[in-house]
Amino acid sequence: MAANIIVRNLKQLNDAELEEFLSLNLNEFEVDLKSEDSDCELEIMNVKDNIVTMENIGSDISDFESGEIAKANLEASDLFNQSKCGQSCKGFKSLVIDLNYVPTHLVVRNCSSRMQQEKPLVSDFLFRQLFDTTSSTYTYLLADTTTKEAVLIDPVFEHAVRDAQLCKDLNLSLKYAMNTHMHADHITGSGVLKKITGCKSLISKASGAAADIHVDESDVVQFGRHILKIFATPGHTNGCLTYYSPEQGIAFTGDTLLIRGCGRTDFQEGNSATLYQNVHEKIFTLPPATKLYPAHDYKGLTVTTVDEEKRLNPRLTKSLEKFIEIMDNLNLPYPKMIDKAVPANRVCGVFEVSTE
Ligand SMILES: [Fe+2]
């Protein structure tokens, strides 16, 4: 049976209205977007057999002029199989969609934050993402290509020579070997890199680790003309930092926020509530298109965005209480490297480095 519903904006519906809307079986509905939603897109969510699929239909309606009534005939396969993300429908006032099938539930919502454009890196900013297969650690090389000043974020002991060689190959001068926190799963490469390149090591004051330079939230890291702002984001450890480049729209979240996950909070100075608070108050308040580069990934993913994690992180989209419950019940094994890595990282990873 056809139904015809006008939805102004799901954000404006109260819980009862939303529940009523979700319970409807619709095969036709009308969306009337408020004029202030000038840069929005529509998304259909279909809940079937407890599987939620969400498909953007912006590309179907992007050719229409502002204020026009657009009609789109969608097949079921469009919703389930074919992603149509990629375009926003600027200036839409109204949209009518006829559906050729009856979904179990259907939602149209404004998701204006979703399609914000990711910033391209500026031409004088060098970015390399390096990987350690043993600990699944990402190391990041950043540089000002004009002045050649560079920094390495979270270098790994076993790859210090590789990283120093890469700097040499690219004619870069390594200024800092810096860490997001005192790691428990690998030994930092900072100490070796200091010896090879003459760089300075850098870590947070709150980490309790030795380094040439200790920083906190009031500091910035500068290399050439580029800067990284610093957010204190403890919770995985007391000294966890997030480094943020507003100009490039990128942030390095360490173990505070991983792609669809987060660092564990059951050892060192871990605190689930603190981690949750810092992610929500600091990382999740960055622009939605900000690209987030974590310290690790165990599935081969390399980058995420603030918007993705706000929508899709299976832990951090939950309430604080639920998040704490999840973190309390991970039942993870004792970290293999912790008894070796933490004492070494407390002294900049130099404890077993030969002076020869
Ligand atoms: Fe860690």
C-alpha cells in the first residue's frame, strides 16, 4: 500500500515521531527539505533481516536545479548492491521518490556532514605512511619539501635504519623522532634515529618517558613552515597525544582512536571513560572530513575520517556506559612485548642500542 509522508528533517523528529516513521512500510514517500539545508544529501537506510544497509542516492538527483521536484525510480538492487555515494545535492527543497518494492523499513535522513570534501595535501607537504608487519605499527614521515625539514611519528626500533635511509634518499633533514605515546607493543626507533641522524626525540610530558623535548597541549610541533597542533588524548595511556594539521586536514591519533576501534585500556594507565571523553570532545569535534591516521591497523586499512568513525566506530558510537562495558569485557591476552617495550621506551628506546 502506498504511503506518502513528508519528512522535514529527521533530526527535527522527536523520538516518538521517529519510531512511528521507522515502523511504516512505505513504497512512496516525499521529503521536504528545509531551505536552510542548502548543502545536504539523502540517504536511504533499509533494515532487513537485522542487516542495515545504507545507500546514498545523491548522484540520482544531483542534476536537478534548486527547488525542482525530482523523481527517482529505485530498484531494490540499487539499495542493496550499488553504492551511489559521491555527490551532494545542493540547494534541494523537495524530492519525491517512488519505489518499486516494499522495504521493511525505510528512512530518509539528512546527512549533510557526510560528503564534505577531504582536503588535498598542499604541494609543499610530504606525507609517507610506513608499516611494521610485526607489530602492525604505522610510522609517518612528514616534511616541508621546501626547507626539507622532516618529522617521523611513531618510528619503530627495527625500522630505524630504513626510516633514516628514506630521509636521506629524499634529501630530508630529520628534526624530530616523535611518539604519540609510550608504546607497549614495540620499541620506539627514536633512540636509534637520534644516533644515526642527529634528530631530537619528542614525546608528551605526561608519558613519563625520557626524551629531548617534552610537549603538552599548549605546544605545537613545527617543521619548515608546517605545524602540528597537539591534543592531549589520554585514556589508552596517560601520555597519549593526537597531532593535528589543520591546513592538511589530517590528524595522527596514536592508539586513542583506531580505524573502527580504539586502543585497549586494561594496562599501563588505561582508563575507558577518559579515552571516550577525549575522543568525543577532541577528535570527534574536528571537521568531519579530517583524515585520521592511527598508530596501528590489523586489517590492512590505512586511513579513516572523523565522520566515518562518528558513524561507524562499533565502540565509540555507543553510550559511555556501554563503551566501558565493552572495554571491560574484551578479555585480551597480556601484551607480548610489554615487559620489554615499556622499560625500553621509558628511556627513549636506547637501552639495548650499541654505541659502536
Ligand atoms: Fe599503545
